[in-house]
Amino acid sequence: MNRSRLAALSPLLYLAVGVALLASGETWEITPPLVPAAAVSAGWHMVPLLVVCGAIVLQRRYTVAGFALAAVATLADASLGLHLGVFLAWTDTAYAVARRAERRQRQMTMGLTGLAVIVLWAVLATLPGGDQYALPVALTLTAGVAIPFWWGAEVRNGDDRAARASAATLWERERSETARREAERERAEAVRRERTAMARELHDTVSAHLSGIALHSAAALSGAPDAELDRRALQHTRSASLAALDEMRTMIGLLHQPGEPLDLQVRDGLDALPGLLQRTEAAGVEVSAELQPVEVGPAVGQALLRFAQEGLANAAKHGTGAVRLRLSGLPTVVRLDIENPTPAPPLEPSASGGAGPGIGLSSMRERLRAVGGTVQITRADGRWRIRAEVPVESAGSSESSESAA
């Protein structure tokens, strides 16, 4: 039997116990009658007993009102001689008040009940022969009143502790769920950034080699058959294809290490720029280069190299004449300029100084922005100019951070 069903049957249980005590033929009186003339038939105790049992039912909705009704009926029964059955039913209302009533209501009911016990003991002490039973009655009433109040208060405290523990568990569960969702969001964002970086890296490296292959093969096919020139074109094609395969293997290796930042995997920097110029000239593009020695960190060197690679590839595809490349170290910035003639504007620069939506141009801006640099793209007098600038502070900090690592 669960607690709620037992609580619903408690008035009937107290009524059955009271009737059984009254039918036993014993008086079962805790105190003598307050009014000696009230010593009447024991059946009169049924009236307060029924009232107290009704008060227990009333307490399900009105806790304090039910307790007050039961207290009045119990005091009335004391005039007949407080019956044990009535007193037992009253203790149930005292327990309910201590467990469910508000704090101020509990304090008031407990105080008034204690005062009533003292008054009842004082009245009993004034009765004839009261000195013989006043002390036992006082101890009985005190224990009978204190126990249900104490018991109800302890159960209430236990319920409060359980509620606090449940709330803390729920809060901890919600916090863990929030942390889990945040971690998943961060992982998804990291994967997205890494995929974007890999796509940019794939475009910057492999597309340049494939462009060289296309240029060499086109040059070989455009002229008359020449064994020496054709063999030289095949050599350049093989070199570019092997370099593309090497870059592809690097990207595959990165895919097997998703937790490692892509920019930390760089192998080439500005020291690879002369080789890039040689391959471009071998592809049939005339290049005039001015390379001033500069000191930059690996990340900045990688960004500038990819910028030069993309710029030279675009010049080979869309340009009509010699390409001019200049690398210079100024007091405040490291600058890389690429300039070539072009018959028509391939893309209009945006208001922010960038170009249109080309993947290569977007990759340029993203790479330079990652190291604190900027990209400027302009077209004037039939010439296409792109410029990359990295502040000296960014270049130096990149170098120091790499050396510290």
C-alpha cells in the first residue's frame, strides 16, 4: 500500500481504533474529567472522535484549519476525560501541520499547543487529588505532543533535502547537456574551418601545378613537331605532375590528422620563391623579379608564397605580356607586388579593395588575413596589379611564435 492510499484511509483507521478502545470496556482516559459532573457514558467520546477524524480529511486542503478543528474537539474531549483514541487521532493533525504548513503557521500552532498543555496541566493540578496524577499526566501530554511535531518536522526536512538534491542533479544534468552541445558545436565549427583551409590549400597548390601542365602541353602542341622542345615540355609536365602528386599526398596525410592545424604543416616558404619563378618561366611566361631579402616566419612565408603562386598562375592564364614581381621589406610592412598587362578586366575590384568571387582571389585574402596581412587588387592603364602586405609586427611575432614552439 503506497503512502497516498494510506493517508486516505487514516481517518477510518483512527476511527476504528477509537471505537475498538471504547468497546473494550476500559476507560482509556489519559486525564480525569476536568469537570467531575461530566463523568458520563464513554459513548460521548465518539462525538470528539468523529470531529477529529473529519478534521484529518479537512487537512488535505486546509492544513491549519483542520488542525484547529481537531484541537478544539480534543479540548472538548478533555472535559470528559481525554480519551486515548481521540488523542491519537489528534497527533495525526499535529504531524500534518509540522510537515506541510508554512514556517510562521508551524511556529504559531506549536506555541499555542504548548501553552494549552501547560494550562491543561495547571487545571488538572487544581482538581481534588491532582497532586497524585498531575506530574504523570504532564509528562504524557508533553511527550505525546512533542513527538508528532518533531516527527513531522524531520520528515519535512528530509523532503526539502531530497528536493534540493533533485534540483542540483537536474541543474548538473542540464549543465552537462549544455556543455556537450557546446563541445559538439565547437567540433563542427573546427571541422568546417579545417575543410575550408584544406580546400584553399588544395586549390593553391595543385591547381598551380595543373596550370603548368596545361601550359607546357599547349606550347608543345601549338608549334611544329620538335623532338627537343617536345621532350623538354614532357620533362616539365612530369615535374609538375609529380609535384602535384606530392601535394596531394600531403593533403591526404592531413585528412588522417584532423586535430592538427593545417597552417602548422607548411613545408615551403619564401625560400621556394626562386624555384616557383623558374617553373613559371619554363612554362613560357616571361617574369621580371626583384627579390629583396626579408625575414619572416614560416606561416607568413607560406602565405606570401601561395600569394605569388596564385598571382603568377592568373598572369599566365589571363595576361598578355611579361610579369613583374617584386618582394621588398619596408620599415613597417613586408610587401609583395605582382603586375602584368591584361587585355580586359577579368574581375572588377570591390569597394573594399578586393576582387570578385574567384576562389583563388578569395584564398589570397584569407591567407593574408590569417597572418595579419591585406590584399589590394587594382586595374589601371591596361595592367593588372595585386599587392600583399604583412605588418612587420605580424611577421616578427609569427617568427618568434614558431621558434618558441
